[in-house]
Amino acid sequence: MLKPVLGLAATGIVALILFKILALFLLPLIGITIGLVLIAIKVAFWVLVGMVAVWVFRRLTRREVASA
């Protein structure tokens, strides 16, 4: 009667230990991935700021063509 319960408990303990080990190894990878995504967003933001600055500069400095 107790044997199936002991097997289930042992399986749960082994699964918990494996989950802890897996989390220990995968957590840095998840952190690195999030960091790289944030760096990519920052780079894209600054590229966009530069493009808007060039667009505004061109818009403000263009010459009006005199139509005769």
C-alpha cells in the first residue's frame, strides 16, 4: 500500500532537484538574453533619434524654389 506513494514521492523529489539544477543553469542565459534585447532596443532608439534629427535638419534648411 505504501510502495506506490513512496515511488511518487521519490519521483517528486528527483524532479524538484533536477528543476533546481536546470534553473541554476538557465537563469543566467535568460538574463543574458534579456540584456541583449534591451541593448538592441537602445541601439534602435538612438538610430531612430539620429534619423529624426537628420530629417528635421533637412526640413528646416531646405531652400524654397522661387517660381517665376
